[in-house]
Amino acid sequence: MSAITGLWDRPRTEAVRRALRAVPDETAISDLLFLEAWEMQARPDIASTLRAGQIRRANPLLAEAIRTELRSGRMPPVSSRPQ
């Protein structure tokens, strides 16, 4: 588990919550949560940069929706309860 997904194990944006409803497996869930965390706070290491780039290329509309939502500041409060 990377440092990013270890810290961010629940979706923070509505865009990712919607996308998670359609994912087929744990790897896809991990990728979407990683992308969201990356958009919130990019890590400087090459492995994270490459992974984020691959996920963005595979999901360009989702990546843009996450960035738009983060820029708008309209994220709902984060609950410590499992979702």
C-alpha cells in the first residue's frame, strides 16, 4: 500500500463516490482513491507520478471532475465512520 492510499482510504469527492459505484474490483477502487489523493496532494516520487499519470490517461473525465470539485471547495465533510 502506498503512502497516499494509506492516508486516504475513503472517497472525499462526489466524483469519486459516483465512480466507485461502477468499479469491478479492489484494484480499480485503489486506483480511484489514489487518483483522488494525488489530486489533493501530489507526491514527488517517480512511482507515484507515473501511477497518477496512467490513471489520469485512463480516466480523463474523472480526473477533471475531481480537480473541478477540489477547486470549487464544495467537498462534504469527511466522516470517520465507514461508508
